[in-house]
Amino acid sequence: MIQRLLLAVDDSPAALRAARLAIDLAARLNARLLVVHVVRDHGLTDVVARATHRPDAAERRADAAESVLGHVTRLAEAAGVKAEPHLLGGDPATRILDAARSPGADMIVMGRSTRRDRSVTAHVAEFTEHPLLIVPVPPPRH
């Protein structure tokens, strides 16, 4: 029985689609939702800070990540689902796998992105011990 879903989100359309599906699934199963957003550790923040002369680049990245988590948490609460948001840093695939093991998630839900993070989805799919629901990118509208 699924009692705890781990939802990995970023700011992509596929992640938002995955969030809506995970929230619906959690509501139907009366499951808890652990919402994880991972901020990748790399030098980009430092480069942006130096190039723009804005030393608050790291804070702005964290604020954007918190905004994504807050949005998904509000969607869950509106559907009557208990959501636990977690902002993590590091390698996204590794941190998602660690988060799934840590609280004893019964399933991982994440979006498949066409952007830079395709390798994250592939890595999680290859190394997870949990059932994994990969939600595709929304089809283009014509």
C-alpha cells in the first residue's frame, strides 16, 4: 500500500504536471507527500554574482527554489493533502534517491524534462529501489 509519495520538483512544465498527478494520487490514497527540490551545487551562482555585481545571487536562487516548493505545497493543501517541503542542495539524482530512502517513501514521482536534467531522471530510474512514476512533458499545443 502506498502511504508516502516522494515528489521531486523543479520549475519545469513536466515537474508541475508531475506535481498535479502526485497530489491527485496522494489525495485518492490518503497518502502523505514529501516534496523535494534540489538546488544543484556548482559555480554558476558565483559566476552570476561576479558578472552581475550582485552578491545576493545565491539568495535569489534559494528564493526561487522556495517559491517552487511553496507553490506545490499550496496546491497539495488545497487538495487536502499533507505536504512536507524540503529544499536540498547537491547532486539532484543522488539527493532524490537519498530522500526516498530516508523517510521510507513507497513511490517516487517526477517529471521527465527535455531540458538539461534528462540525466537526473535516467539516473534515478536506474538506481532507485522504489517504484518510479515518470510523468512526460506536456504535449505542445497547436
